[in-house]
Amino acid sequence: MIQSQPREIHFGVFAANFGLSSAGWLAAAVGLLLNTNVLSDHYYSSVAILLVHTFTLLTISPCILAVLFQLLPVVVGGTLASRPGGWILSILWWLGAGGFLICRWQKPGWLVWFAGLLVLAISGLIVLVAFTIRRGHWNARALQVMAALGWLLIMALSGSLMAWGGQTWFLPLQLLHWHAWTGILAWFSLMIVALGSQLLPMFLLSHNLRESLAHVSALLLGLCPVALFAGRALPGSLSQFPVLIVGGLALGLFLAFLLQCFRHRMRKRLESGMTMFLLSFLFPVLAWALAAAESVGLEGKLFSPSHRWDTALVLLMLPGFVGGATMGMSLKVLPFMSWMALQTRMDSATSVPEQSSGPARSAKSRVSSRSAASTLLPRDMAPGILSKILLWTYPPSILFLAAGLLASPLLYPGLLLFLVSAILNAFHFLWTISTAIRSHV
């Protein structure tokens, strides 16, 4: 029988990835503020690609790694295959992502090397996850995680091919389009469904759920890249129909699962983080409606030039849905995991007898700190006002940015709210970690 590891054993790599993510939020917000014209320019511009990769590689993906290392052993009923492996793969990711962004900005000729480093990190992550699952048991969520990682690897390989400048069957813009939407739908969205369907019922204390709704939704999301590829065989605007149908069904099924979680919850009071997570699913509804309108030729009547339509879709799906769901869940997960680490450290400390030779003052201080820490609750790890303010700043910032594509004056409140949200998110991280450190985590 596999012995369960201490609950805080992965807290170091968990906190480090969240710290990088907080820095990524700030970098993306400042970069967007300094390059406001990027929203009106074509999305193929170098600045737009740099900002998108800042958000995906340094902001969202480290959060996924942090939660994955901590949650996957719970999902499969086993233990993480290698804690040093988690650190090594995280560092490889940080180096690859940071080097990729710097080269994108300064040394484009070196892009392919850092893209290769990211491919190496992803390949190692797949191996680590596979061995972790073997220590427990395969189930639907384990398969979903592996499918998302598989698409991440394919997406990284396609990105490396673009960085190298190799020839493909796709035209450059077509490959960029497939690369971007594979990342949004089959990596980020699929991981949100896989991990969120485990975390949300746990935090809301929901019961009597039809988990098959979430599982079929995840299956359909995993088919979205195939639908994108198949759409190339259809003429004109019909090319979007396959992914619209598959993605729309996936969205509808998971919305039904969320409604079940909400109705069957025992914890009636929703915290701000959970509210933001649930509200973030309004963004893909808006994006699906826009994409459906585009497929019937309405984009030119609303957005001019028409590439702003694609920018609006990416805004709603990437910082809107993916960013909102990630930030919302982070506001709950980070304090909760920090508190769990603190409780486990206290348990292990009290199980070890004090050495009689130790100074009396030191022993008293340890007892005092344990007593103070034992009264902490997860909500005490960070001020609740921060998450409440973020609920009123982050989702509106995305709506303002998207509306600013129609009326440019609306961009500025969106940019300001996005920057404020990034600062508050960083402050929330620092406060939570400092509370854990002061309490001897």
C-alpha cells in the first residue's frame, strides 16, 4: 500500500510557481499598458505575440504546474513520482519561457533553442505525470490531464517549427491560428475542466453530481484541435462550424455541471474566488456567440478592420475565461494549500519530543507560535478584502478591453483595472506567503 506523503511536501515548488505567475501578471499588465496599440494592430505583430506568450508561459502555465503537482496525487490516489523532478521541470519551464520571451524581444535567432527547452520540459512533465498515475490508478481525470499534456507537446512542437521557420502544409497564419486555439481549448480549457471539476465540488461541498457531464465536456475539448484541422476542408466561413459545434457542446455540458455544483452545494456562502471562477464561464459564452456571428459573416458590421474580431475572441477566451478562472481558483487554492502546509508542519513538530537541552525561551517561543498558528483558518492567510476587490476589478477590465475595440476610449479604464488587478494579485500572493513564513511553514 502506498503511504501518503505529508501534505506540505510540495509546498516549495507550489509557492515558487505561484510567485512566477504573480510576476507574469504584472509583466503582462505593464506590457499591455505600454503598448496600447497592440489591441488595434494585427494579432500577428511581434509585440502581440510577445504579450500573449508572457501571459501563457509566465502567468497561466506556472499556476497549472503548481496545482498539478499538488492535486494530481490526490486525484489518482498515489504520490508524486519525484519531488526533485517537480523542481527540475519547473526550473526548465522557467528558463525556457523566460529565454523564449527575451529572445522574442531581442534575439529572434535563438528562439528555437529556448522553444526546444520548453519541449524538453513538457516531455519530462508527461513522464512525471505518467509515473505519478502509475503509483495510484488511472481514472477519467488522469486521462484528461494526459490528453491536455499531449496537446501541449504538439502545440509546443508547432511553435518550435514556426520559430525555426520550417515549411508546413499550413500557411503561416493558419498554423498560428491552429497553434493559438489548440493552446486555448485543448491545454488551458481542458486543464481547467479536469482540475476544476475536482476542486470546485471540494470547496463548495457539492454532492450528488453527474460527473459524466464534466468528463464528456473534457473529451470534446480534447477533440477541438481535430475539429480545427477538419475545418480546413470546408469552404469559407463553414470552416469554423466543426469547432463551433464541438466547442459549444463542451461548454454547454460543463455549464450544466457547474449548475449542479451550485445547486447541490452544502456551503451556501460563495467566496469571492469561487464567484470569480464561476463568472469566468460567461466569457466563453460571449466568445462562442461572437464566433458564431463571424461564421455567418457579421464581423465586418461590428469590427473594422475585421482582425479586431479575432482580437476580441482571444481577449474573451484567454485573459477573460482562462485568466479569470485561474485567478479565481488561485484566490482559494493558494491560502488553502498554505494553511494545509502550516497544519501539517505543526502536526509533525508536535509529534517530535522537545530535546531537554534546548533553551527554555526557545521552547516557549515554539509553543507560542504553534498556539497562534493553530487558531488560523484558510481565510486568515490573506485579507478577504483583496479577493473582493479583485472580483470587481478583473472581470470588468476584460469587458472594457473588449468593448474598447469598438470604442477606443473604453480601453483606458480596462487597462487601468487590469493593472490594478495584477498589483492586487501580487499583493495577495506576498501576503499569503509571508503569513505562512511567519507561522513557520
